[in-house]
Amino acid sequence: MQKIFCFAAFAVAMACADEVISARAYVFRAPPKGSEYDVRSLETIGVIDFHQVGGVVKVNGSVEGLTPGKHGFHVHQKGDISNACLATGPHFNPTNKAHGAPTDSERHVGDLGNLESPTNGPTDIVIEDKFISLNGAYSILGRAIVIHEKADDLGKGGTEASKVSGDAGARIACGVIGILDETDTKSAFKTSAFLFVPTTIVSLLMAFIYA
């Protein structure tokens, strides 16, 4: 009987498993500062996808047209990409920490380090991060991803700008992070698991009655 109830508990636990949540940002070249703009007229230079798997968000994408070298790459507070991406506000920093590297324990939630752009071709993005999330208090949904003109010094530059933003210079591209409309496999499993659990419970009750 103990084994049967353990199995039932396992089925319920699996039914309550976290969903994989997906998001996407279309990246636009920064519009002119102070300009009124229509999003339909902006130049799209890349697409970045975000996939939450447990406590990790996988960031994958590609961006065209960046100059060779490193470019600061961050999640910013607001999902408003007007005024040359300045309306996105500061780095997303709900814990009020100092700016740092992605591997630092002391960092903004939005600190994703640098992109490395090649001499030729697109800039590929492959990142895994445990600070950002697609749900809860650290959710980046509805916020903005921003690419900067220069390298992020990861808070090690010794200046005030370094402590705040990594002294990464102007914002040259940005995009709003939105929920991606796709069916994920865990959601389908979750639904089938919930359908499975009542059947299991009925079977167990019948076994208990006739035991």
C-alpha cells in the first residue's frame, strides 16, 4: 500500500511540474534621439529568443550589422524603445545591486555581459542565465533588451559610469521582450498528467476497497 501511495504522490508532483515559458524580442536599430517614430518604419536587425527551463533562461538569437568587437548586452527596466532606446530606462535591477558580470553574485538581474561580434557576418547569441526569469519577481517579460555601442567593463572600470552601466556607451539597438506564441511540450505533458491523476486515484480507491 505504501508503494501505491508513493506512486500517486509522484504522479501529482509530475502534474505540478513547472512549465517551460518562451519569449521573443525583435531587435531594432535605435531610432534617432528625440524623434517620433512608427515601429513599422524601424529597421529590424535581429531576433532573440528566451526559453525558461527550470531555474535557467536560455538566450539564443542572431543580430546583424554590429561593428566587430564587444557590445554591452542588458535587460533594461521598461519596454519603451522610443527616443533612441533611452526610454527603456536603466538596467533591470529589482534587487538594487551594483553592476557586475553575469558570473558575479553582486550584479543587476539584467546584466548579461557582452556580445562578441565577428569581423564578418551576424553576431550569434548563446547565453544561459540563472538571474533573469520569464515569471515571478525577476520576470523580464515586457521589458527591453538593449545592445550598446561599446564593451561593458563589467563594473571593473573604477568610474561612476562603470558602477552603473559598465560604461558601455550609447544604445545602438533594442527590442521589447514579449511572450512567444508557441505550444511547449511541458504544458502538453502537464495537461495529460492532470488527466492521468484522477484515473490513478480512482484505481487506488478501488484497490483499497477490494483489498
